[in-house]
Amino acid sequence: MSVRFIEVSLARRGVRCTAKLLDDRAPLTCAAVWDALPLSGDVYHAKYARNEIYALFPPFAETEPPLENPTVTPIPGDLCYFTFPGAELGTKSYGYDREVRAGTTVVDLALFYERNNLLLNGDVGWVPGIVWGQIVEGLDGMAEACNDLWRSGAAGETLSFRRM
């Protein structure tokens, strides 16, 4: 299989970066994401993991991928895939109580832009993610925009993933 790349962008801030899919390490996850592209949604800055932005999507894979290429300590440039039951996220403390409810499932596609991340949630414990992509170009500009998201807010901004 040839190497596949996607573009990850923040629309309002006008920043883009290029990621390589890790088909050799997370083939089922890469296939699920690739087949679902393009994807775009409201961006959030992580409350617990530290240097992470993400968007939430309804499930798009025929079957959810297994925990392949897992991590609880993502590094700068990692793209991670998480699946959460709605009951886990559907509380006011997370801020998704209008969009996420018990009985639903949510897919979280995340980009980690700086060091010192730890996927430990006080409510549920360790939250391993599937590393399915790695930013290979444009991480510095994206990290700057992500820091601005943290300081200025994410309202009105979208995180998008598309094939290149």
C-alpha cells in the first residue's frame, strides 16, 4: 500500500498541516477514518489531556476498530482516535450535555500539538487512544493556533480532516 496523507485544518484561523496515516501500525483505524473523509466539526481544546484539540463525530466505522497502536502518552503531532459511550461524556462537567446523551456513542478525533500529555481522566481512569496518524508538515503553525484556541476560545472554530 502506498503512503497516504491527509490535511488537518482549523478553518477560521486559516492553518493547515499534513499528516501521514500510520497504516502499518493502525490499519483498521486508518481505513475507517480514510473511508469517512472528509470530516469536520466544532473544535474543543482538551480539558484533561493538556495539549490536545479534538472534534466529536457520530460513529462512522462499520465496526469500531480495536485498540491498535495504543498510547496514554501521546507526543506532539500524534493523531488519536477514541470512542466514548455517551453516558461517559454526557454530563455538564464535560460541556457536551446538549449534544451527547446516554445510549449514544461518540468518536473523538484528536490532534496533540505539544509535549507532556497524559490520558488520565479523574472520572474514568486511563483513556488509551489509537495513534493513527502523525503530523509531518506544519506542526509549528498548528501548535501556535492551538495555543490561541486555549487562550482565546474555540467558539466558532472547526477542526477538519480531508484527503490529500
